[in-house]
Amino acid sequence: MDFGRPQRGERVRLRMRNLYILPTRFGWLWLAGTVLLQVVGIQMQSNGTLLLSFLMLSLFLLTLHLTHFNLQGVELGCGAPAPGFAGTPLAYPIQLRCPSRSEGVRLRLGGEAAGAPLSLPPGDHALTVTWTPSGRGWHTPGLLRVQTTAPLGLFCCWSRWYPEAAQLIYPARRAGPVQLLAGATAPVAGEPAVASRQEGSEDWRDLAPHRPQDSPSRLAWKLLAQGRGEYAKRFLDRPEAAPLLAPEPGVPLEAALEHLSERIWSCHGRGLSYGLVLGGQAIAPGRGVLHRDQCLAALACCR
């Protein structure tokens, strides 16, 4: 039942020129039953049968207008889609503005299954439809179909629209080898600066009461000689270098990006610091949601 030119743009308003309506299978069966009753009533000279056929025909024609009014004047718009991973179902935001109550409204993107019928009161509504992108980068979800068969299911009224708001798709997450480059011991993005450790016995940052298990080399002898009690030195730990992630040599680009996507997600989940070197672009080591999203966005847009 898909015919007519689909609408394009950030927003679209449904009206006579872009709304289509046809009987459903049940509607054709209803119409056939109405014609059959007409024939039987005429042949048998039965006023009751003729009256029933006229009532069915009147209801059929009334339902035509009621079904069409469900979508008449509805405005469709794009929301701000959040990034996601390729190969997984993603939510795409759709904004609807209904001038009056709309019953049985269903939305479907591309080849996905249509959602459950919705009863929408007048006003603005924020809805989501699900689609599954196959590749990384900036993508639009494709053709959106909005339809209704309310109130009796005799007619299907629908329209088609191409939402133009693109959604950023990260590479799919797939475990695999990743090249680890030596990172710097300088403070990383998102972490507080910490003084680097220098070799030597004076490299300590605090004092604490001496415990029996502390090594004698940690004892603050100078303070002990001054009669200020037994204190042990607490030394700085040497910060470990945060690794720089890079594609594994010899692995096809798309597969290497999927491996990096999984490793970045894993490092973020464990709270580890990491950086990224990709195609001449270097992202300094860091941690946190913003850093994770920056690295994944670089993978998604890699050429």
C-alpha cells in the first residue's frame, strides 16, 4: 500500500496531499458483505436486509473520514538522536504535534516492525522508534511510515517521511587484538595532577606513625634524633603510563576499528586511563564519559 512521493525535511505536516487511505483486508470483506446483503435484500424483497446493508455502508463511509482525521494536521519532527553502536537496535527520537486526539498511531522505520498502536491526546509528544544501523559514521534511519487503522480497522491511513537528522554510529564492539603504544606519565585528561616521583630517600609526601611492619629505611631518623617521636615516611607511587591504543597492524581497517571500539568501552567500564592514535590523529590519555565519546567518535569518522 506504499505509493506516493515520501516527504523530506526536518519537519513535515500531514494533510490531504501527503496522506493516503485504502481499505484494509477486513474493510474489503466488510464492503463485500455489504454488497452481498444488498443483492440478497433486492432478490428477496427483504426490507430488513436492505436496511442492514445501508447501515453497514453508512458505517463504512463514516469510518473512512474518522480514520483520515486521526492523522490530519499531525506534525512530525526530528529530535536529537544519541550516538550508538552499529549492529545494535538504536532509539531514534521523533516529535509529534497533534491538533486533536489521534488514535491507533503506529510508527515504523525502514524494514523494522511497527510499534504498538498509540493513543495520543492533543499537544506535543516525544516518541522513539527503533532501527538497526549496519555501518559506522553519520547515518539517517531511512523511511519512516506513520499509520493508523482506528477506529474500526476498516481503513488504513498512512504517510511516509524521510527524517533528515543524522545519527552518529560507532563501530560495532568486537573483541580482538589492539596495538598498545607507550604512553606518557604526565597527568592525563580528567585526572588531578600528581607530582612525579624522583629517585632518592627524600622523595616522600607525608609522615605517619611508625608501625612495626614498616621497614627501618622508612623511619624519619632526623625527627627521631630531634626527639619528636617515631614516624615513617610515606613515599609517592610511580604513576603507570596510560597506554595509547592504535589499530593492530595487518588487521583490516573495519575489523581493527571494531576491536578498538570494544577495548575503549572495556577500559571505560574499568575506570582505566587510555589514549588513542588513529590515522595521524592523537587523543591524549584520559578517562570519563566525554573522553570515551571523543575516542569513539574518532573511530566512527575515521577514513
